Amino acid sequence: MESIIGQSGEIGHTSIHFSGPKCDCGNTGCLDLYSNINSFELIVDRK
């Protein structure tokens, strides 16, 4: 995905849970925190 001025966005750092955990990008509740394999393994281990 690229904008008119040549910058690309990263959908993984779109906040989907505003009171969620802090992401490495500085945002909170990023999609990447819930959709990558490491996060999935942590969620499964908790249950």
C-alpha cells in the first residue's frame, strides 16, 4: 500500500483495541499484537 507521496502504511500497526497492550511502535492495541504467531502462542498458553 502506498500513498500519493510515496509513503507506505502498515496495517499491522492499526489500533484495534485502544486500551490494549503497548506495541513496540508506541501505539496501543495494534493488530499485529493480536495476529502474529508469538502473540497467538501466548494467548493459547494462558488458557
